[in-house]
Amino acid sequence: MARLQPGRRRIAVVAVTIASAILLLAAGAVSYLRAEAEAIFTPSARLAEASSLLSPVPSGGPAIVLLIGTDLHPGARRYADALILVRIDPSVKAVSITEVPRTEHVLLPGGGPGLLEETYALGGPRLTVEWVERLTRIRVNFVAVVDVEGLRRLVDVAGGVYIDVDHRYAFRGQPGMFASIHIPAGYQRLDGTHVVQFVRDRHADSDYVRLGRQLLVLGELRRQLERVVGSPSHLAPHPLGVISLLHAVAEAADVAGPDGAIGAREALHWIQAIRAIPPDRVQTVPVASSDPVSLARALDRFLHPFTDGKPPAMKGSAAHSSAFRNQDSSGAGLTPDDTNRIRDVFGDAGRRSGLPILYPAVIPGTSSFDSIRVYRIHVGDSSVPAVRATFACVTPGEYWGIQETSWRDPPILQGPSRAYVAAGRTYRLYFNGPHLHAVAFEQSGVAIWVSNTILNRLSVAQMLAVARSLSRVTGSVTR
């Protein structure tokens, strides 16, 4: 996929985030606050013009949703800064997500050459849908248009969202090029302003890392909305709060189907379908570059997800990977001095935090210790101690981490994919498609988890090896 030109803001899967929020809110509210919930599914006149291009969902078949993320550019022109395709297949309980490169060449009104992202400014959502279908040869069933300001408002109305921030983001910004961002590493509650900074930041990493960050926000915002909205029986004591959330979604998103407005029965059908899909059956399909071959391959995987592997069965021997040694062939492994230094740093963090924290006796040879942060996580009206260690990968802009906190049931640890027992510990495993994104366990009243990189660069064996190596600072060092 071509890199962005300076000054082009990136929304990417903000659209997915808002669309999921729409479905989750309506799931609880459509039967309790029907008029307010159904208002979300009534499109604006401009979006309704695109309805005639949309196709009905085949009976029993998957639905294709086009999510258009927009933002204002210089000259107050609103571009399609994100074009995301989401495929929801209830028959096999799977979701696949891919992105249509906004820099694809098209013919603009009047016959002049231009880029796909410009279609929204010149012809509205109808022209954008027309060109997306022409370029991908995929028939779209639903379309949603969202913007970053809507995301900001939604997060704030929902009371913020807990995000597992992979490393420290600190950048002053460059006018007309990059926005400023100031977010420390670690699991924490972010408000709407910081969530928008997190999903839009593009000054130091790749398009794919940004896409991964935005999908991370998607998952965590869904968790937050499920806690806030719950079920219809949970809504009764909190109608004003739910109405505020519904209004925030209605202001943020514009949604249409083949008939224009989407009926409550159809909305609930897809809400139930999405809720039945487990987290490890959501697959993100990146587009390697903007050439036609790469796009065609990505679209084929998008239409046929999970054909390139499933989460492997867990076995005790999986953690004993030959990829973990004190010294690898390139000399980039963990030396005894490095191990001692890491142990000392973790020991100091334990003394400052008051937590009985653990340190990693092994780490992948393709990464190195970056930093450690001692802080407190805000939980309701109070706070709890926490420690976050960050490790940098050889690939620029990618980090993995170890989080430890006395908060034993944070939202991120809800709904593990499966459990894995080894050496007396019960590890909770959290998969993203075939990739292991996090490994968690509890010890001495502390919740501990190893977080993979945003793009899940560490293998299953590597993740398990790091988790199994975590030891008390007073213990022996693996040499």
C-alpha cells in the first residue's frame, strides 16, 4: 500500500470502531429505546443516494460493509481517508477486514485522473461506493460514513476506554504534516482526545502498525460499550446515559442499506451474528502494496478468511522453542549481563510500586529492553499500582510488553480464547486469528500478561516462552 502524502490525515479503522459501537449500542437499546436506536439506522439524504448501488444480502450469505472514514483537509474538503471492507459471515462465524488503498487511480467527474480518496469530496458517498465496487469487483451491502470527531465524542460519552498502549508516544507535531501526541506506555484509560491521537499517529511507524492500533481500539471500545450498555434489563436504571450514547453514535455515523434505512429486525439479526463470533475468528488482511496483484491477493483472502491457518493446539512442549537462547547465532540474544540488568530494573520497579513483580528470564533475540514505567491505573474513582515494561523489536516502530498490576480483572483479560496449564500455572491465551496476542496469568494477587506487538510479530512459542520464564526477582537468572 502506498504511503501517505504529507498532510494526509489517517483515520483507517476508526470507521470499524464506530460501526461496531453502533451495533453494540443498538443491541441493548433497540427493544428498550426503539425510536432513538432506529434513528441511528436512518441515513442522511446524501448517503441515501448511494443506497441504489447497494445489494441485498444473499439468503444465508455473508454481508459486506464498506466503512468510509472522513476528515477535513486543507481547503475544508472532506476526503475518504479510510476505506475499510468488513465481511461478516454468520454461517462460519467469521469476520474478515481489509482496506482498499485510497491512492488507487480513478477517473473523477469530468473525466480527469485522480485518486480514490478524492471521490468523496467530489461526488459524495455514492461516487466512492461506485469506485470501490469497480476496483474490487465486490458488491457492497451496507455503507457507514464516520469521522474522527464523532469517535472523540463517543469515547468521552462512554467514559473513556482502556487501551494497552504498546510504547511511549511523544511527538510535538509538525503543522500540516503530523499531529502531536503524548501518551505513556502501559494499560490505561484514555479519553476521546487521546484515543484519536492513538489511532491517527503516523509520524514514526508504518500504515500497518496504525491499522493494528485502530483495530486494538475497536476491540477495547466494544468491551467498554458492552459494560456500559449491557442487556435490555440493565438499561432500565440508566436510560439517560444510554440515550446520550445513542445520540453520540447518531451524530458520529451515517449508515445505509439497500433500502436506505435499516430496519430494527435486520439490525438485530446482524448484531446477534456479530456477538456470536469469537475474538479469534476475526482476521485482518493487509494489502502489501498498491499494485493490482497485491490488492487481488488481499481481496481473495478477505473473501476466504482463515484458509492460511488456525490457532494451533496448545501443548506443553510449545514453550521450549529453539528461538530462545541466552545467545543466538547473530549475537543479538540475551547475554548474562543483559539478564542481570533487566532483573535489577524490574527489582527497582517492584520496590517503587509495592508489587511482587516478575521479570523475564528469556526474551526473543530479535528484541531488546527499552524502558519500564511505574504508575497507577485509574479504576472508577480510585487507582491501583501498575508496572509496564517495554521491549523494542528490530522492526522499527514495533514493541511488545509485560504488564503487571494489582487490578486482577481488567477488561482486557475478559473472554480468553483458551487456557494452557504448565508447571503449576494456568495461562489464559488471547488469540487474534491464528496469532497469539496476549498470555496472562495471576500470581500473588497480581495480574500479569505478556502483550505481543501490534502486528503480532512474536510467535506462539515465543510468547509462551516469555510467559513461562517470568520469575521473582529474588530467583535465579537463566544463563
